Amino acid sequence: MSSQLNVILQDQHLAEQLLNESQTRGFVTAMAAAPNIIDPAEWLAFLWGGDEISPFSTHEELEAYANAIIDIWNEARKALFESTWKWPEGCALDDGQIVTQETSDFCEGMLQGWQLARDDWETIMPPESEDNALLGGVLLSISLLFDPETALEALSEQGADALAQFEEIFNAIPTMLCGLTQRGAQLVEA
């Protein structure tokens, strides 16, 4: 956990304008998984809603935030390529809510990040390719965990043991995400 990000998000003014920690981690993980490295200057503003003007009052505050984000990116990228990535702290299954709020927020941030890298993914994994099934599987799984109630209904209608399915999906995400990241890099190199 980036304590630097945590400290920044304790400022109430900034916390209201920035993605929360779990959303931020999801978004940055999506950027770290992208097949082509996207310059943080192109996506950093999305962490505060895409406004051209940042919510920080000083250049030093913005720089501290950017450094915290880069640390998370570096950590995620390394873990994705070493197949050691795991769910961030707080992300878990939940008996009452199916998944914790942190898990839902992480998935929301990740889906927002995927939108930015979508063209890169679709270029290397077009719909008719075998690799597209891997991409689709990861995106579907993240979407299910983001909105578990809707997914639970759909799984129940199919007669599946929905809670067991969720556990399986949740536990498979780290392996799937590492595999997708590594396959994306292979296709870009090829």
C-alpha cells in the first residue's frame, strides 16, 4: 500500500476530487497491464475526472501525488510480469455483499483504465483472434466483480452456484491478469 497516496487522500478537499485509493489502484493497474506503455502525462488527469486543472494547490503537492502514482504503476507492472500480482489490501470476498467495497472500487477503476488502453488491446487482440477470448474473459470477470448483484442474478438464472462462481472468478483474477499482461507484451514485441 502506498502510504504516500494514503496521506494525500486524507486531505478532505483532495479526497472529494480524486479517485479513492482502490479506484486509483485499479486504474493504475490497468495502465500497468496495457500492452503499450502509455505516458502518465496522458492519463494522470483521469484520476481527478479529466479536468485540465489539477485539484492540487501547489506544484509540490501534484509532484508528490504523481510520484505516488508512478510508484504504484512500477509495483504493479513488475508484479504483473513476474506473475506475483495479487489483489490489493482490502479487496476480498464478502459474505454480505459478495465482494468488499474496495474490490468493487478497484474493478471500477480498472474498467476506467481499460477504456484508455482499449484501442491498443483491440489492435493486438482483434475480435476474431484466439487471444481475444483471454481479453474478453478478464474484462468479463472484472465487470462481474464490479457489479456483483447483477451478475449474481444472471448466474442464478443459469442455475449456477453463483457464490462458488464468484469465489472462483475472484481467485482467478491475479493469474488471468498476469497472463493477459504478459501475452499483450509478447504480441507487441512480435
